[in-house]
Amino acid sequence: MSEYLLEAVDRLPFSTPEKAGRYRTENYQGATGLNWYLTDPTLQFTMAYYLQPDELGVAESHLTRIGELMGGPVTRWAEETDRNPPQLERYDRWGHDISRVVMPESFTRSKRAILHAQQALRDDAKRAGVSPSLPLFASNYLLNQADIGMACALGTGGNMVRSLATAYAPPDVRDYVLGKLNSGEWDGEAAQLMTERTGGSDLGALETTATRNGDAWLLNGFKWFASNCAGEAFVVLAKPEGAPDSTRGVASFLVLRTRRDGSRNGVRVRRLKDKLGTRSVASGEIEFVDAEAFLLSGEPQADSGPADGKGLGRMMELTNTLRLGTASFAVGNARRALVESLCYTRQRRAFGEALIDKPLIRRKLAEMIVDVEAALALIFDGTGAPNHRQPQAIRQRIAVPVTKLRVCRLGLTAASDAVEMHGGNGYIETWPVARILRDAQVNTIWEGSDNILCLDVRRGMQQSRAHEPLLARMRDAVSVSDDDDTTRLVSRRIEDLDAAITAWTKLDRDLAEARLYPLAQFMGDVYAGALLTEQAAWERAARGTDRKALVARLYAQRYLADRGPLRGLDTESDEALQRFDELVAGALTL
């Protein structure tokens, strides 16, 4: 028996060894210490669903090691970094502005371990002649359960810098940047800088100015919120002098910490932000003072000044990838919240039994399980990877903003549910769910709030009829699904969604904009339902089991069914309660 059981409180008249034993600290370890891949049957299912046997063999050996890393050292380092976040050294001993961001040792050790594990995956995949893309996406999902701040630091802007520098930077700058990126020296050292004091979304109102200086440019301006401001390379939005003061005048530039001549560039960090969450990624205010920059927007056009008018468009094309990453952050938050809730409710006792045996608790946990699996289906489909049932799956123009809108809200509500499951303990910072809730809030803001995502959905529908391929993806999914009540319900809702889009196009402009949010929600609800029925059919055919069909059915009943005037309260049975143990077994294996 633990030493603490000998405390005075345990010798009170109404205390007993049995009561005291319920609260032994070692019983409440939660997700920390688990292997997050081996204990996650849903992620294992997803890997088997997408990967061929040779690919799966490479992926699983590494994801097993990465699952142990994330559930052990990385999540412990994340807690330490949250308590001791990055610090800014603004000046040296002589008063020179050095703008040095000092990262805590816990962050540095975690970053080093993660990059080493992911590089080992890449190397093995290369030797085996298979793509590492999907396993790396899965490894990032595991990281997201530990620390989305770290995931932001490692993922923010790296691919954007690589893509734009390759296409547009001067040869010497391109070779220098690619050398740093390819060697791994700049892993996690890139960022995109857009947000200014005028607002994060109204990019046409930005004030940062670029002036031509030989084959380069000089940037002057102020970015109000810069994530990963400790980095070495930044993609920055600015307006060249002479360009129109609108989104047409926005161009993208590459800015490095060091000038080509080796001197320090005019990049100053004014201060770090005191944030609600994601404290492990250094976010701050950056000022550019004659900072050397390189145009990443193509050749200047005579009719639009020194920019071709496509800088913002190019940035937004690459932003879709970042949006999918942010959606994955949110699903990671939701998954961690679910696991912590399952672990806690199994141990905590009230009114004579474990919380997990209470019908109301089971109802909420079942909903969380179904929601997480639906969200996981969305983010993996958003990668454009083919699966065993749909070998021709491709990226969708508006699937990603629809997915982000739907699952980022889930990350927040699931974290809030986990706090409630823990009661007062959940509101205390020494328990992990408090940080999950703080972190989850940012996902609804990063890379576009719900309203901005809705406007992007509208843009995609109006400019390229992007809803048509999304509807086609849904129809393809149900076409290979089992012929059962759930599939037929989802099929009807796909046609209802098609009709709703047509009706929406006939609305007055202001009214149509106001109704974008429920329309995008409708898209996300039906999209997820279609993907779950597709997965259920594969599971039945490949494994002879029907748990995913249960998940699809529960999902459809909650989000797609017409539950009648009594809202389903007159239904005499509840499959989620009847098969609760099966639901949990497919969500968490201990």
C-alpha cells in the first residue's frame, strides 16, 4: 500500500483502507506511459485500410517505436515546456538588438528525438521502395496528441519555403535554402508570416512594404502574430511599392535570418506572446527593418506594379496543406481527450461503482469514440491517398476547409468533455486535460477561423464548382459500401446536400453568406458519414467483423437521421450502450 495511505486523513473515523485505495496516485497515470500506437486500434485500422502489405510492414515497425516515444518522453517533455516556455533575449550585454529566442532544454530534446524517429522512418521507406508520406502523417497525428505546439514548430512553413524557394528564389539563395532544408539543419526552422495589426484574415489591408534593391527587395513592416518566430526562414506577405492597395497587390517574399553577405538581417523580435496555450511554439511580434527579401511571386507584371497579383493565391494554395495539418492537430487533441477520459473513468468511483459503468458517462464516451473515428476518416481522406476500396482517391479543393471546420470544433468540445469527466481535477493544471483544452482553442483560429473557411468554401464553389468533385467522392464511397440502412440513409443525405447547394445558390448574397456555416457543416456531416460506410464495408470484407459498421450507424443516427418529434427519446433500445464494451475495445487497448 502506498505511503500516502498513512496520512492523517486516512485515519479519520469514516475512512477505510478500501476508500483510500481508490485514490492511489499510480492508478491515475492516464495516457502518459502508454504506447500510443499499440493502444490505438483505430489508427492501426486506418493504416491497414490505406497501405499495402509491404508498406504496412515498414510503417508499423516505426509507428510502434514512435508511439512509445510520443506516449512517454515527448508528452513528459511537453508538460515541462508548457511550464517553462521559450524566452526572448532582446539585447546583448552592449545593448545590441539580438532578438534571440531561447528554447527550453525540454523542447530541444523533444524536437531532436522526434526528428530522429521520423528520419529513420524515411530512410527505411526509401530502402524498401515505398512512400513514407502516410506513415509520417500518422506519426504527426501521434505527436499531436502530445504537443500541438511542437507539431506547429516542426510543420509550419517548411514545405511552403521549399516549394516557393525552388520555383522563384534566385539560384544562389535557392541552393543555400535547399541545402539547409535537405541536410535537416533547418528542420522546424521555417514559418509563414501573414498576420498584422489590421487583422489576420483581411490580408488586403496589410501594411508591410517591399522596395526593390537590385535582384532582391527590402522589407519594412510589422507582423503582429508570428508562430515559430525562432526560425531561420520565413515566407512573408508584403506589398511592393507601386502595387495596388488590395489583395491584388500582395506578394510573397522569402526572408532569411542572415543576409547573403553573412551579416544579420533586419529581422527583430519585439516580444513573445503570452498565450493561452501551445506555449512550446515561440509566437511573437516581428519587425522588419530593411530586411533583405526575395520575391516568390513570379515576374513583375506591368498592369499590377511590381507584383503579378498571384502572391496571395500561391500562398493560399499551400495553406490548404497547413489547414489539413491543423485539422490533424485538433483530432490529436480529441483523441488525447478521449484516452484520458477512458483511463480516468475506469479508475474513479462514485455512488458505489466506477464512473465508466454509469449510463450517462457511457453515452458521452460512446459519442466521443464515434466522433474521433469520423474525424480521423476525414483527415486521412483529405491527404488524397488512395485506399483499398477507392484506389483513385484524389485531393479535393474544398474538402480540407470543410474538414477543418468540422474537426477543429471537435478538438475543443472533446477537451471540454474530458475536463468535465475529470470534475474539479480536470480544471487543475497538474492534470493533463487542462492543457489539452488550452491548446485546442487555437485550432479554430490557425489557418482560418470557421467564417474564413466558409468563405473559402464559397469561393471554391463559385469559381470552380468544387462541390461537384466532393459530392462525387461521397457517391463513390457509398457505391462500394454495403447495401444496408445506414448506407441508404447516407445516400439520401448526399442527394439532399446536392439539392441544398442548388437552393443556396439562388439566395440573396447576404443571406447566402449568412447560411454558409450550416451548409459547410452539412457537407462535413455527410462527407464523414460516407467515409465511415466505406470503411465499414472494407472491414466486413477483409476481416469479417462489423464494429466500424456500428460506428457508422451510430454516427448516422446522431448527425444524419430524422429523429422525429420526440427526438428519439421513445426509442426502446440503445446500441451504443448495448455494445459499449465493443466500442471501447476498438478505441483503446490496454
